[in-house]
Amino acid sequence: MSKYLSLSETSELIGKSKETLRRWDREGKLKASREPVSNYRMYKQEEIQLFLGDFWEADESDTSNYVQPDREYSALELFAGAGGLAIGLEKAGLKCVALNEIDSWACQTLRKNRPQWNVLEGDIKSFDFSEYRGKVDVITGGFPCQAFSYAGKKLGLDDARGTLFYEFARVVQEVQPTICIGENVRGLLSHDSGNTLRGMISILNQIGYHTVPVQVLKAVNYNVPQKRERLILVGVRKDIEVEYQYPKPSKQIYTLSDALKKGTLYDSDVPPSEGSKYPKSKKEVLELVPQKGYWRDLPLEIQKEYMGGSFYLGGGKTGMARRIGWDEPCLTLTCSPAQKQTERCHPDETRPFTVREYARIQTFPDEWEFAGSIAQQYKQIGNAVPVNMGKEIGYSIVKFLNQYYNLSKPK
């Protein structure tokens, strides 16, 4: 069994940047071993566990983000997908008044599970949302990351035309919610050298929204058994003086075992379901990989054959031929469960995770059904915001709105 974590994996697990870990290695605070062939930094799992124990002991006891809504709050969700964020917001006490999504299978999923939700199916460009002005407290949406020309200027809304962020900002401008929350991949931080994000902040400023400092939230810190990261972009209407605060991270780290077996997260083992299978050639290779192992755990000749030209290139490529361990959070799920670059093999059986296992890792309820083919279901689940992470974000929104409405009450 592989007993080492890469620099990237260690960075994800303890929530510190790679540069911080390199500095700690130099200072002797958390020493790394060296991978014999490539000289990459590798960390012993048991040392990380000991370090995390010391790290958390210095902290206060675990805190909950739970808060009760003081009144009924409403949300309008854009780019809703299969409903991961919407279920989370619902669990936190927010009412979804409408959800827009272009993918017809995802819309079927939403309608199948929540017949009462107003699902607006189709291209966001074709919808006018002005009827919701003054009726919605929060707009949320996971808009795709698209570049637009920044060129060192302060962007206005028209400069983003043709991008889906333009549509997100247009709806915010039409509806004028108290707060808006966009979510995206971590890569938005560095997209076009940071210009894309700067442009988005400039546009929100132009339409009357102050932007809270951007944060990347790690799902593993919000009761999700998965090392997934989402960038959160929060805009607060400029006439509002209440400060938005991100949800506090939990010290409890859930593992794959927590996701798929009866325990704290779920009160039963994962239900059986369909799933993809590996071709015979790939299965023969992955049979040789131990739990928590990856391609470097294969015999040298098989490493070379499996990796091809990549074998001689730099980088750890720790997602290739990767078998997840029961006692660790899963790596980030993708839209397809058997991609070579991002392998997530079951701990005991040599196969990808099934649809229901995928859904558990994303913390969907077992009763949430997905429409379409197996491939469509994987895509919907892989694209989703993890439900439990959505719930914690929901609590942070409720806390903000409670403070705002309490301040707004006539004295």
C-alpha cells in the first residue's frame, strides 16, 4: 500500500499552499521525503495525520454554521445543473423561486425530484428576469469561465457581451437582489493572468455591487468526502452595510468510507446502481495498483507502457491509474468516471464508481434521481456543487440576510 502523498495532495488535505509547504520543508516544520526518480517532495501519510492532530489541537472546538432564517428568504438560481447547490440552499432554509438551466436532461432531473420548482429550461439569453425584481434575496449561479478583453481598463457590462458572465451580471442588474453569489473553478484566479476575474469584479462594481474578497472553498472542509475546490465570488448591493462572511470550515474530514458505508454521513450503505466498466486492458493494469496507489506503484515496464511519452515528462500525474483508499477523501470527481488523466478506481473492486457512489461522494441524497443515460447522469453529478457544501454556503447567506433585515427594521 502506498504510504506517501504528493505535494499537491498534501496541500489539498491540510489547506495550505504548495509554497507554504515548501517553506515548512526548508524550515523543518513539516519535512518532506524525496521521490527517488524525480526528486519530487512526497509526504508520509502517518506524519501528515500526526501534524493535522497538532494543527487542530491549537484550534477551538468544531463550530457549526447552522442558523435559522428569521423570515422566508428566496433564491433565483442560474446555471442550476442537476440541483446540487439548489438542494443545499433548500436544506439551509432558502426557497428557490426559479431555476434556469439549458441542459434538458438536468432540467428533467430537477422536475422529477422537485415538481414544485419553477424550472426555466433553455438558453439564459432568451429569458427576461425583471419580473423577479424586488422579490428575490439572492441570485446564485455557476457560470462557465470565459475570457473577455480586459486590456487594463475598467470593464463595463457591455464589454462582457457574448459571455455567460455577462448573462449572470445582466440578471443581477435586472433583479437587484440583496446579494449575488457566483461559483467557478479555482482556475479562474489565474485565467488570463487574473484579468478575467478582475473584469468580473469591475462589472459587478459598475452595476452597483461591492465584491467581497474572493475565496476558494475546499469541499473537504464542508462535510464533503471529496477534495474538490470551488472559487466563490460574492457581490453585495452597495446600499447595504452588512458584511458577508464565508462559512467556517469544519475540522471533521469525511472519507470515502463515510460516503459509501453506513455511518455519520449516511444511515445506510450506498444503494446498488449501474456504472461504467473499464476495458479489459485497463482493468489488467489497475488490478496491480494498491489502495491509495497510482501509476508509480506499477512495475516499471508496465509504468512505461501505460504512461507512454508522459513517463519521461515532469510532474507527478497522481490522478493516473489512481485507486482511492477507504480512509481518505475522494479526489475531485469529473464528468466521466474513467478518464485516463483523472482515474478514480474503487478501493476494493477494479472498476469506476457507480452512479449512486458518484452521487454519495457529491453528498446528494439517495432519493435524488438523475434523468438520462448513464453517461448523462455521470455528467450531471460530476458538474454539480456538492450538496453539503451548498448547504454551508446557504447558512452563510441566511446569516447575512438575518443581519440585514434586523438592521432594516424600523426602530
